[in-house]
Amino acid sequence: MKITRATTYIVGNPWKNWLFVRLDTDQPGLYGVGEGTLNGFAKTVEAAVHELAPRYEGMDPFQIETIVQRMTRDLYSEGGQVHMSAVAAVEVACWDIIGKSVGRPIYDLLGGRYHESLPVYANGWYAGDRRPETFAERALQVVGRGYRALKFDPFGAAYRTMDLPERHLSLAIVRAVREAVGPDVQLMIEGHSRFSVSEAVWLGERLAEFEPTWFEEPTHHLKIDAVAEVARKITVPVSTGESFSSTHQFAELLAHNAVHILQPEPGSMGGIWRTRQVCSMADAHYAMVAPHNAQGPISTATCVQIGACTPNLLVQELFDEFNVPWEKDLVDHPAELVDGRLPVSDRPGLGVELNWAEIEKHPYEVSNFLPLFAPGWERREGARTPPPENIAAAPAADQDAVPAGVSAE
């Protein structure tokens, strides 16, 4: 069996363009799908998928390690999250092909199903005004849908430090959510790499009264010793890892023995195999994993396969119910919560197929971007800014005539 070509599809989710890849083989009707979504870089990752084509076309999709090494080590250049998102799209599609060809879900090829269903937490639910009342009202709605854990960023557009009014508003939002949902619902507080060490410690000390499950990515991921310092100085558990793009970064983090909730992102890590390796690294350090998942439905299906075979899974992030309503139409088996958990299916491969007709209805938009350091980003409406004057906007007629996909050929 050989890989013959990759075709890419960009789907215009209003706050983050989703990038999907279809990998065809020389076996009639046998193909795999993957996802390479990265905020603000859909077309860039798409270009990388096609530029890497000589590294995977003609290869046997079963040879995952060789294909990944050809796309990474053999290039010598290191492209970080953009590079690894392209690698992940191809790598996950290879796993999908393998699973379909042998009639087994991917998790059966990685050790077998350990979990019958996955504990999940909701994210993306708090789109709206940044007021304690709004957060509390929406949190109650989430719990009413069966979720027993939810994550949110109460810090507005904060960067490095906050003034006292902003600090007090942020803590008031957390307090309002905790009082609304009660003591038994898990709260995860998102930091989005916003803070200096001192600011993160100040906040972490005051978040403790609300008993959050974790304080996520309080400092920037490029300085690993900084997040370790925060973790040692506060009693709230610290989590991080979604922005890492190599196993080496996780090895450095674990060497500090301070952070014991890791959040590998399968996209940034280059796919399923490297992410599963991180889970094992975490297990060797008595750490738990909570894979990051803020992309589209193929990313969710990918995380289900990883989580199903991972004994040290803590919880799985889930955006799907709080994205655009038509997301569920993009795949034949959208994620559905059952008693607060996500069931693990026994369908082969990823267990989902893309709806190609639905994909064509939602074209790429340059404004589909999550501006995390702009006031009002919580509304998840995209950047909504006109294109720069030196970039000509496409004519309306051309915007409607979006091709079904872009082929590597």
C-alpha cells in the first residue's frame, strides 16, 4: 500500500479556521483524514502539508515512525507548531488508514482500550460579556447539560500584570462560577500564558479558596523554569504543555518535578504517536495527562483514540458542543456526552468520516482568528478586522467559488 496524495480543506469556523487533510492511497476507496488546525495559520499549515508531500507520498502509511522522521529530523529545519501541525495532519491520517485497513480502532493498535468512556471538561462555553453574572449564568447552563467539569479564562486581555480593578474582577468571576455550580463541580482556570511569575503567584494564592483542579499555563511556555517556579510556590496544581512541540520540552518540564498535569496537544506534537509517548513519560513521573483539544471534530476524534488507551488520563477537553451549531454536521459521528462522559466507540480508524458537502459550505475567512490579548476576545467572534490595505480582498464571486480541496498534485 502507498500514499498517493494529500488534499486539504479549510473550514471557516468564525473564531478559528479548521484545516482538514484527506490522505488517499493506491487501494481503491481507502483513505484517512487528519487535522492540522492552528490559530491564525490555516493557510500556512496547509502550504506546509503540500510542501512536505515528497516526504510522505509513495510511502507505506503503516510506517509511521519513518514518515514522521522524514518530515522532521531529515529536514534539519525546526518549524515549531506550524511544522508539527502539518506533520500531525498527515500522521493522524496514516493512523486512520491503518485502523480502517485492519478493521480496528486506533487505540487497539496502541495498547488497547483501557477506558470505556472518557471524563471530559467543557470549554468555549463562556462566550459573552466579561461579567461575573454572565459567567455564572452560562456555567449553570453547562452543568445542566451534564458536565461535571468546566474551564474558563477570567482574566480578560491581561498581559504580564494586571491592575487592582482587573485582579478583583477576575477573582469575582471565579467566585461567581464557584458559587453558581457548587463545591463538587471541577473548575479549571485558564491562564493562556499571560503572566509573569510574580503575578501568577499572586493570583494562584488567591485562587486557592475556590479549589480549582488546576491553574493552566500561567506563564509563557518558552521559559519552562518559570512555570516550575510558580508550581512550587502555590498550592493550586499547575498544568501546562499545550504549546510544546517536542518530547524534549516535556522531558525538561518533568525534570523539575513540579508540574504533574501535562496537556500535550496532538496537533502541536506531530500527531498520535508522539502524544502517546508523552503520556508514558508523564506516567513515569507519577503525572497525569489532560490532552489539549481546542480545534475541530477530527481533533476530538484523535484525542478519544489517545485517551482510550491511556491509563493516566485525568480528563479530556471538549469544545464541540460550544462551537458553531453546524460543527456536528461536519462528521458522521459527532461527539456526544453521555452521563457527563464521552463514550469510546469501536468503529475502525478514528471512528468518524468528514462530510465533504458540508465542508464546502463554510469557506476560509481571514478574520477567523482568536485574538486572546484583545478586549472582548471571550465572545469568540473572530478578529473581525478588515484586511490590510496592501492585501487585496478577494472579489465576492471568488469567495463563493471555493474549491472542494487543494491537492498536493
